[in-house]
Amino acid sequence: MLSWIIATRNFHKVAEIQAILGGAFVYRTLKDFPDAPTVAEDAPDFAGNATKKAVELARWVGALTDPSEDESWVLADDSGLEVDALHGAPGVHSARFAAIDSEAAGKLQNSSDAANNAKLLRLLADVPSDKRTARFRCCVAISPIVRLSRPSAESVCCADESELRTQIFEGACEGRIALAPAGRGGFGYDPLFVPRGYEQSFAQLGEDIKNRLSHRAQALIKLSEWLAKSELRT
């Protein structure tokens, strides 16, 4: 059976991925690999960060595990909020938007959701409702774990294979930034983001609707369609 290693410890993200891809797979996360290295998300775009995380984790796991194990792939994503009035910010800095204003930014540390939302509202304080257009964007990267049957002499070759076989799936959800947060569901910028065609925020709409509309959902649906055409489900 195909096994996914999801490169996150975020329960909400894992639940969304499992809900969309379904129960036909084995799922593990970084909680199952407490010694996994931290990958610096320093690429200039979402696709670069997602690919870097997927390939580096696949390389690390491949050097550890038994070559006889079932086929496994790493699934990593990078996503964020792009606000037109802020010229696309926070973008790749979405998770650490507030920390950019402090020394913590140099260490690539994430900010709290409350701090990020407060900064976003502060920057948009004088922007009228019709100019607060924004979108969530997500890139999902999957890389195969190429297990080593012999020591590290093969490591470069296997790392190259993981990178060459990496697949990327992108999704976006258009909407706008509300004047104030609303709702207790979701996470991140969900209380502020109102998807196009709705009057409620992601935090109010509930997981079922969000899983159909969200940027991550759109990317994962493309992944699911790709899987249906491939031999990985067998």
C-alpha cells in the first residue's frame, strides 16, 4: 500500500489532506519522525519551498529506512496569502508575517496567528472593501523516497532521482480580506479571508465547504486526479 509522509506537524493541515486524498493510503507525519531535519523555507516562491521540503525529507528518510518497505512518497506544501493592496504580501512570508518586524525573522520563526492577523489588519486599515482583494495560493510537491540498499555512495544518485521525479500541483482560492476577523474555525488567516461568492469567512464556513474551496484543496484535487491516472494507487 502506498504510504505518504506529510511534511508537517500541523494537525489541521493533515486532516485536510486526509479528507481529500481519502483512506486508501497509509499516512505518517513529522510527528512520526521526531529527528527529521528542519528545512529552511528560503526559496523565493511557494513551489521552490514545497519542492525543497519534499526532496530533502525524502532524501533523509531514504537513508534511514529498509529498502524492502512499501513504496512511500513525501508530501510537502507551501502556501500563503497574497493581498493585492500589499503587492502580493505576505506571500511566502505568510506564516512569519509579524515576525519580519523583529529579530525572529532572521531565524525564520513563525508568528502566532493572532499577530499575523493583527498586522494584516493594521496595514489594510485605510484600504476600502473593494480594494481588499486577495487569494490563498498553495503548491503541493510530492517526492518518492528512494531507499539505499548500500551505504552513501548512492546517496547523490538517489537524491537526484527524488528531485527528478518530484511532481508539483498548484491551487488558488480568490477572495477578499474582511474588515474584522469572524468565526472560530480554521487556522491562520481563515477568520479574515472571505472566499469569492460568499459573505462568511473560512473560519465561519466550516471544514466541508473549506475543503472544497481552499487553495490546498484545489492543489490536492489535482494530485488526486493525477494519482487516479498513475500506478501509485496499486
